[in-house]
Amino acid sequence: DSKRTSVVLCACVRVSVRVCVCTCWRMSLDVEIICPVCFGLLLRPVMLSCPHSVCANCAQKLYDQQVLTTARGQSRVLLICPTCRVKTPVSMRTGVDGLQQATFLDKPLRMARRRLARRLCGVCDQAVADVFCKRCEVYYCTDCKDSTHSSARGSFRNHSIVPLTEDGSEGTECTRHKGRLVEYFCLRDNTLVCKVCLQKTDLHKGHQTLSLLDAANRITVEEIAETVQRSRELEEALSHMKQTSQEAADMIQNSVKDARHQIVSVFESLRQALTRREAEMLRGLDVMATDKCRQIDARNAALDSILKESKSILDSHGEEKNLKSAISKLKCKQDVSRLLETLESIPFLPKPTPLVALLPNQSSFIHAVSRYGDVIEAPPLASSLLVDRDLQNQLFSCLPQYENPVLLFRASIHGFSNRLFHELCDFQGPTLCIAKSCEGILFGAFTAASWVPTPTWKADPHAFLFFVSYREESAELVRSEVFQNSIHAVYSRKDYGPTYGGNHDLAISLDDRVWGVDLGNTFRLPKDRRIDFLEDQFSSDLEDLEIFAISSVDIVAARVGSSLAWRQLGMKGLAFDMRQSLQSFLPLGYNSLVLLYQTSSHGYSNVEFHRRCDYKGPTLLLVKLSTGHIFGGYTAVSWTGAGCYETDSKAFLFSLTDGRGRAPVKLELNRKANKAIFCASHMGPAFGGGYDLYIDFDHVEDSCSNLGHTYVLPTDALPHTYLAGTHKEWAFEEVLVYQVLVDSL
């Protein structure tokens, strides 16, 4: 006992293998019994050139790694010690078998293994250990733990104490309840739980749970091998995703460099063009001045000649005595007439114009040059023709959680038609309406609800109307927000234009090209009374209207949630190659998936399916049976409860696997697309005129498949059993419906 070392002295020795090295006799040797490679007790240790030793198997791994990097023709391989980095030469002829055995460690290792079997307290070395401190890496009995890890000692306050199991092994601590060991396994959530999780929380209420031993006995070797294989596939997928992300980052960096180079090049060309234009204008100015001066000199010379001739005539005919004869009179009149004709032949010289007035307008010139900057910093609604940059910034300051406006509809281009408005704007999510009357009044509205063709009220507490108030020379946006009856914020109907409010606070009829306002029903009357027409009912003719789709930033959270659900399904049986095939089936521009309906969470109900999935645009149905069959369908039109067939030329069915390795297959339409899907409120999703695929959530036994009516039946395949293996009574494991988000072009 006198040679037993303290905890502090043994801090250099790793004890993560549940061995209290602090109580091991180190004899007279200053040795370590932990392998620096695997961090376990040394097994058949061999000596390196340094004072350290490693397991024989670990030495072989180090040797194999170095052989790969050793040049050909070398007779020795250098093993690098993981602790001190000292190199040990090993002959390639003998390998690690040529290293000397560390027999002097046999006795310390035997002592450590006996202590591991007894699991005694690492402080008193007498009582059996009850807990293990992960921070100290030491086992303690109850008394020693209380004496060394008292709550009054601040340095030990953050240490993690884990109770030991009945067999003396270190237990696993519950992630939710500190100090509690996991004792059960939840089959529903695939999660280790403790007693507190089951008794005092509702997290696993109604779930099937088993003891750890029973749950472990249910896992077969094949399942473990399959899990390992799927983990490897997931690792490959994550590596591929990381590589793709890195490629995207590199592409962005390269594109930034290219854009920077292009901007510099453009402005350099602009500077050169301005320099050339400056020189040309200066030269033209000199030529213009020279030409005008030459014209003035020529005129002055002509005037001098006329003046000289006039003086000569006056000198010869100036005296009256010289004009007494008839011939003299006639000659004088002749000379004066010729002089007047010469004088009149000289072109009239207008008042000279300053040359500065001939130059281009300075403000227009500066504006033309500054437009180069608009390419880099465009306004939020760059494609809008109705509102300027200042009003656009004011408008989007009211929508901090939205971005990426995309023009869906412009009446002056697509036509003044309520039907066209719904064709282009239905099921597009949040929209912004901007309109202008023939009197020049600018107004509009925002709603986060989607427009739909069926008559329905839409609840939207975030909707608002806006009008433009003009103050002197500036324009200010005036908002009218929802203050009551938010369930009547928007009214949608296929023969109506954009309509807002319970009693049509703002109604726009594109067919008639008129609009009207009657605030105070759902939307509040603004405090700004300078807009006189808001106080009473008002209607006017419509000049133009624009509808923009704007993406919500919150959709990111929904996409993250869908990716988690997608990944969870993949862990349950959707392999990486299947996911790749399914993603290749989806249309071009496919962005991501948003989970709408999941039977394990929302139950088997046709009503719930329609409540969550109607009017959501393109959707993907994914079915997994307990037999291993995975199949489904895609439609680009919305599910409804209309009770009729819907036309969809982009719809298709697919089979990812039959549970026995069959390759993924996409089943296209084989005839007209007018019976692509059938929508009814009392039914689940139905594809095809003869129920090529039908899922009945209320009566799962009625779900069936009958390929070949509207969708292609593969050669030599049976129509009733190709997708699910059986005609009826399918054993559903999971059914999911995703909203397919497609980028707008």
C-alpha cells in the first residue's frame, strides 16, 4: 500500500477502459498499461524504440498503414509512436513479429485485469464501486463519492457521475434525466429511455417498450448487418452531400470572381469609352468653333468688299453736278442696285448660340451612366411597372419575413380576365397584389394564403391592404390591417378577381376592369385621412394590376423538417440508390419536399388526408409495406374534394423495390391525361381511370392496384400485384404525402 499512487500522480495514465489505474501497483517501474492506439489495456504488447508499448494488433495496423506510403525498394518501414512521434524501424521481411515482446508488463496487466473484475473503489480499495465519474475517470463507492465530490466543492460541481449496473459495468445515462440509467427501449421511437421517461412524462405514452435485454434479443445478426450497410450508405450519401455543398461553395466563389472581373471589365470599358467620347467631343468642339469662325471671317471679308465698292460709288456719284446728265443718273442707279443685290446675297447671320447648349444634358448623362449600378443593386420588385424604387422599399419593409418576389400575372400582358388570374396565381402561396386606377391611384394587398378556384373564405391574420398617399412631392405607403373577422380575410372563387375582407373591403373585377373599396368590415380604416376616398364606398376603373409570388423565410424550417422525415424514411428502408432514382423521377426545377401527411403521426383517415393535402399544388405519395414493397405516385395538380377526374400530363406512378432487389421503375401515362387522378372528399388518393393505384385510409383493406388503364403496365407483369405483391389487404408500414416545391422560372 505504501507504493500506491494518488489520483494526481496517475493523471498521465488513460483510464477510459473502466480501470482504476490510480490504485494499480506500479512496482518500481514507471510504465503505462494503456495502448496509445486503441486506448484499452495492452494485449500482447510489443516494445517500440521509445519507452512506449502498443498492442500487437495495433502495431500491425500501424505497419500496414506505413507500408502503403513506403517507396518501393525500401527494406524497412518506420512505425511512428502515437504518443511521442519517435520512429521505430521494422524490417519488411519479418514485419511486426520482429519487435520485442514487452514481458515486463505482464504483472501490472494481470493486476489491472483482476481489479477490473472486482470493480473496487478507486479511493479506498475496499468497498465495491457504485458509481463512475466520467470527468475523473475513476470508480467510487458511495462513501468515497460523497467525500470527494461533495456539492460544496465547486471544482467537482460539473463532474458527470454515472451509476453502475448490477453486473458492475458502467451504465448509460439518460439524455433527458441526469443521473438516471436507461433501462428500457421504445420500439416506436427507437430510443433508449429510463423509468422517469415512462412514468412522469408523456413522450412515450402508449408506445411499446421492452427491457434492454429483451430488445437486444429481438435484434438478429442480419438486422445488425443491414443496419451497418444502411449506415454506410448514409455515410456515402452524407459524403456526397458534403462534396456537393463544397462544389456549390466553390462555384459561388468562382462566380464571385467572374462577376467581379466582369464588373471591373465593364467599368474599365466604360471609362475607356468615356475617355474616347471626351476626346471626340473636344475635337468636334474645336472643329465647330473653327468652322464658325471661318464663316464669320468670310462674311466680314464680303462686307469689307461691299463697303469698299459702296464708298467708290458714293465718291463717283456723290456730287450733284455729276448727276445732271441722264447717263450719269442711270449709271448711278445701276451701281446702287448692283450694290444692294450683292448686300442681299450675303446670308443672314443669326444670333450666335453658346456652344455649351449644344452639349448633352448633364443630369441625363449622369443618370444613363448610373444605370450600370442597377444591374448590381436591383430594387425588390425589379419587374414591377407600377411602383418606383422608393415605394418598393417601403412595401417590402412591411414584409420582413418574405423574400424572392416572382411576377405571376400582369393584366396588361396576360389580359383582364378573372379566369387567367386564377390559372396563373392559384396554389402559389403568399402573394402581393399591386394595382393602379385610371385616376392614378396606387393600391394593393398582401395575403399569406393561397388563391384557389373553389369558393372559400381564407383565414389570414397577417393580410393587409395598402394605399399610396402623396405628400407634396413624396409618396407614402398607408397600411390597412386586419382588426376583426380574420377568418374572412380573403375570398377566393374562380370567377372572381382578387377579393379581400368579409364584406369586400377591397374587390377587384378583372373582367369588368373595375375595383371598389369599403373599409371597416375586416380591415381597419387607416388613421391617415388625407386619402379621401377611403372614408366612404368608392369604385373606379382599373388601369393595370400585378400579382407577385413571394417566398416565406419560414419555408426553410418546413424544408428542414421534410428532409428529416425523408432521412428517417430512408433509414427504415429507402436506400440511397432508391432516393436517387426517385429524385430523378421528379420534374425539372424540383427544389425540396415539405411533409404534409404521415400515417404514423396523423392516423389513417381520408378526411385528415384532404385537410392536410388539398390545394397544395404538386404532391408526392410514398407507400411502404411490411413486405418490403415501396411504391407511390406523383401529380402536378392539387388534390381536392370535387368528386371528379383531373387532367395532368405530368403525373406518373413508380415502384422503387419489391423487397427482393427489383430495380426502381417509373410508370408513365399510357393514354390521355384526362383521368390522371380522381379527387373525392370521401376517398383517399386515387390514380388512373381504373384505379391503377388507390389508397383508402378509412378502409385500408380496400386499397388496391390495377395497372394498365391509365398508366403503363411493365411487360410480363400482373396488373394487380406488380406494385404491392398482392391484390388486397396490404400491410401498411408507413404512408407519406409530400408537397413538391418547384423553383419558379
